[in-house]
Amino acid sequence: MKKGFCYLFIMICLVCAGQRVAAQSGSNYVLVIHGGAGTILQKNMTPEKEALYKAGLKKALEAGYKVLQSGGASLDAVEAAVRVLEDDSLFNAGKGAVFTHDGRNELDAAIMDGKTRAAGAVAGVTTVRNPIRAARAVMEKSEHVMMTGAGADRFAKEAGLDIVDPSYFRTFSRWNDLQRALKADSAAAANQHAYTKPDKLGVINRDYKFGTVGAVALDKQGNLAAATSTGGMTNKKYGRIGDSPIIGAGTYANNNTAAISCTGWGEYYIRNVVAYDLSALIEYKQLSVQQAAGTVIKKVGDMGGDGGLIALDKKGNMTMAFNTAGMYRGAVTKDGKVEIHIYK
């Protein structure tokens, strides 16, 4: 009797473990999103603010899921999800973009089709209401993959996109972030014991660097897509551009492997070609999407960088990997079940 009980107990444990593995693999996921990674601590978050973040993430998931549920393309779904986040001032993209050192909002975005591997990106735009739409216009209405600055703004206008005055992107919260960053830089410079002049120009206070939004999706036709949008780093200088609009660094999609959108310290993601590296690990080493994500995030960390990513493979297995205190993230399965997380 005792042996029978032990056997039954072991079997129950194995079944529970299998259920946990199945839940973690997430084979039913069709849409995954993120709203940025960084020092996101529950002790610094009010219940009201947390509820607003979760509501914003849920709204984005619902927008993308609506497209997929109706049989729409993954490309349309990721654009729809990212547009919602760009219009939400809580996130560092579109309306809530951070300020550069010169007090401007300079926006970057990229989108990629896993079926054709067509891609489009914009960087440093200042008048396009939804940069992700501009990125898609570059992909579909031009011969190019990336456009920057005034030229990208002009192209977006000629493509018929919504153009706004740069003041549209300004928010009180982001302006205060810039003032704190400038004050910290000034205080460090004034204290000769605590400050050493950097040997490289454009060094940025890393406490203010994070914030990007992104989405990856798998549609009913089996096609993957990825999209990423960001306002960059607070107090960034000299027209700095991060990984988000760089195909293969912050954004990548390939039907044979996975769709990836990254968030974090862009310089390290560029140097590690993180999004493509994850895809290559799946293609050439047959790693799972979870194993590949863990490998590339470790590479970023070993080099001194931090951040996170979301990825969805061709079978619908998903991962949300990060090495920071938190990452705004969420997913929805093919049956419409939504899950949203913020902290580690």
C-alpha cells in the first residue's frame, strides 16, 4: 500500500512537471509584446500606475489579437499592437518618447515580415505620429530598408502618414526625466572626486536608458512578423541611434526560425547582433527558442549590457527573456487567453 502511494505521488509530480513545461513552452501563443526592460521595481510602483501599465499592455494585445483572430496577417497584428503602445504616453515610443540632450524627441522603429524577410525602418524621425507605420511604408513603398532624419519625415509625409508637430510627443514626465539626467551629469562634473571625464564622447547616464516597445506574432497562415519602436535613451547626444531600427540587432523575423523584438542597452545589442544571433542559434544549432534567448541575453550580460527580448518561433513557442529587474510584457494565446507581467 505504501509503495502504491509513493508510485501514485511520483506520477502526479511528473504530470504536474509536464504541465509546467508545456505552459512554459507556450505552443499556443500567437502574439507576444513588450513595453521595455530596466530597473522596474514593485516598491517604486503605485498600484494605480501598475494598473495603467497593465491596461496599456492589454489594449495592445487585444488590438493585435483582433487582427489574428479574423485571419489577418501577423504583419498587420504587430503593427496594430505597437501603434497602441506608441499612442500611450506611459511607454517610451511615439507619444511618450524620451528627450535627447538637446530637448528633442527623436523616434526609431522597424518592422519585418518573416515570410519574405522584407523589412523597413526609420531612425531619428520627429514628426511622424506612428513611427511603426513609417517603417512599414519604407518596406512597402520604397526600394530601401532604412531611412533617417528629415528625409524619413519627408518620405512619411509623401506616403500619406499622419504628421504632427514635434510638440505632440512632449510629456511632462519625460521632460522631468531629462532634467534629472542633466542635473546628475552636472553634479558629477562639479565633483572632481566622483567624476572622471569620459574618454569617449556621448556617454549616457545608464539609469535613464531603457524603454522600447515591440511585438512578435504568428498568424493562421503560419507566418511570423516582428515590430519594434522606441524613443531611444534619455539625454542621448549626437544623433545616437540604438538597436531597435537595425534589422538583425533589435528586430528580426524569419519563418524558418523565429520573430524577435529586443529592448535594452542598444549598443550591446548592436555589437552582439542579438535578434539575428537568436535566429541563427535555432537554425544552425537547433536550439529551442527559450535556449537561444537565454544564450544571447547571457552574451549581452557578459559584455556588460542589460535588457531583454521577446521571441516567438514557427511552432508558436514563446519566450520573454531579460536580465534586468523587470520588463513590461504580455502575451495572448490563440484561444484569446491574455497574460501580463511586469516584474521578474
